[in-house]
Amino acid sequence: MTISAPEATTTKLENTGQLGYKKHTDGGWGLVPIQTRSERFASTKVEDFPAVTGREAVWKLTPIDRVADLIDGPLDGSVHDIDASLVDGVDVRWVDRSDARIGSAGTPEERASANAWTQFDQALAITVSGEEAKTVRVRRSGLGNGPRAAHILLEAKPFSTGLVILANAGQARLTENVEIIVGEGANLTVVTVQQWDDDAVHLASHFTTVGRDARVKHVVVTLGGSVVRVNPSTHLNSQGGEVEALGLYFADAGQHLEQQVYVDHDAPHTRSRVTYKGALQGAGARTVWIGDVLIRQTGTGTDSYEQNRNLVLTDGTRADSVPNLEIETGDIAGAGHASATGRFDDEQLFYLQARGIPEEEARRLVVRGFLTEIVQQIGDPELQERLEIAIEEELNGTSLSTDGH
């Protein structure tokens, strides 16, 4: 059917979340299914999005009833306390919404993200400059149980090098957006750690743009919270850009941990590697991983691979793993994806037991080895040691039975 053009934008979602307006060759507009990840509607205004029903592609695996106040309700967007290390070459400050960099890395594609964008007062701006390697730690805790909005702006100046650690703990009901701008030739690592209290809820959308011949390593570690959903998107829109997206999560009884990862190859000779690994234990433990990689016609010479691995430690858990790959050009270096969910590797257990290690300890060694593969790629010994201790504490919360259940 042909209809009038939408008032505000050329693409507008209907209540299903699956349809959008597209222009026909005759100049009219038609309501058609959204065919590719890049065609999703985006807006910084919450009122532009329809009410969430739970049937939408972006929400259908999320427990809507546990996060509804962050999707629709009023939010406290005021400045909150942070603890940031002072490092040469790193500037940390609060900036007004009028800062020209805000909105340059991405735009919300769902209502909770737009709700946060609509209601935050100031953004926390972290700016990295200088070629010397440096590490900055930003800690947040005690945000309270009231619904809150936040916005973080992280910029790596051209040819700069840095590691930024965003550590979260304590109470929270938070929805936020994180914009990451990686300048030409820069080398940036961003690590976000979620060790919230057991009843905390955290929804986060991360948007990253990568400059020419720049490299970003983006690491998501989730070890605490009731519902934690961190969705990172990376736009490789400059030649030679590279992203390594890593994730580690450990879901206990009743926890819902979710990641929706998107990599958009939109320039020649870009590279991406996505590796997420998780473990689940306890009744009602739930994890969701959705990986979308889009290689556009402009992404010639792309080299891409994504994988997700889940280790089930007890009965009563559920892991959803959905890798997606869209390729619009035949001129690529390589692309692939993999997904696996299962219990212990019997061969690994046999090898350890054959060397005199008791079965219970052997199982713990297998789990630690499975997860610490991600930890060891962070590049900060202090944080890596702390996370290895945290993983051990998670394992101490259950007894791994001799039959693998």
C-alpha cells in the first residue's frame, strides 16, 4: 500500500516493532517488514516509540514486568556520585546536554534507551588524550532504589592510548546510554563491570564509532544484579577500523543477564571479533545473547567472526544464544559465527582426574578456565585478579554434582 510520508522521520515503527515505512520508487511510502538490523527505527525522544508489549524483537526475551518503570516512567536524571582516579592524559567531568559530542556515536533504538536520553540532566564525560598508555577507573555505587537515568560520553582523541574501567556496584534501578568515540589511530579499551546488589536492575545501551585505523576493545563483565541488560553497538564507518568485543557473565538463581551485540561494518577493510562466554547455575538463572553482524556493500575486505559459549552448571537454567550474520557484498576477507550451550567437557574432566585431581575440584578448574579466558584479555592485572576472585566466589555458591547437574 502507498501512504503519506511520516511526519518526523523516514522510518517509523508500528506497535509490532517489526514494520517500518520505506520510500517506493514512485515517491510514495509503504509499510513493509524490516529486513536488516540497520533499518531499525532510532530516536532520542521517548514519545517517538510505541508502548512496549514484549512482542517486539528487541524486547521479546526480556522480563518486561521487572523493568517496566525504566521503560516508561519518570527518571531521576540528576548528577550522581562517582569515584574517578586522577590520571595524566585523562579528563573526567560533568558536561551539559548541549555538548557537541552528545549524539555523535549513536541514537537509541528502543524505548528504555530513549527514556534515559530524554531525562538525563548532564553527561559524565571522560576524555583520553596522549599516546602514552594510561588507565582510569570510574566507580559508581549506592545509586539507590529509585528509577534513574544516566549518560556517559567517552572520547579517545586521535592517536591516543588508554584503558577505561567503569565499575558498578551496590543498589541501582538504572537505564543509561554510553557513547564511545574512538578517534583516528587511537587504541582504546573500555571495560564495564556489573557487580550490583542482588535486587538491582540495569539497562544500558553502548554506542561506539571507530575512526580510521583505530582499534577498540570493548569488554562487558556481569556478575551481579537481578536484571542486567547491556547492549553494545559498534559502527565501523572508517577504513581500517577494528573492534574486539568480549563478554563474561555468570547467572545465579533468578538472575536475568542479557546482551544484544551489534557490529556494523560500513567501511573498507574493517575487522571485528566478538567472543562472549557465560555460566549459569541455580533455578531460574537465565541468560540471553543476541549477536548481529552486518557487512554492508561499503564493507569490502571485511574480516569478521562472532561466537557465544555457555556452560550450564545445574538444572533449571536457560541460555538463549542467537547469532546473526548479514552480508551485502561478496568482496570480504572472511565472516562466520558460532554458538554452543552445554555441560562439562568429559575429556577435560577425565584428563584432570587421571592426574589425581578430585572430581569436584576438577569441575571447578574447568569452569574457571572456561571463564578466565576472557578475564585474561582485559589487560589490567589488578582488575583481572579481582574478577578471578569474584568468579571463585560465584562457584563457591553451588556444589557441582558428580553427574554434571
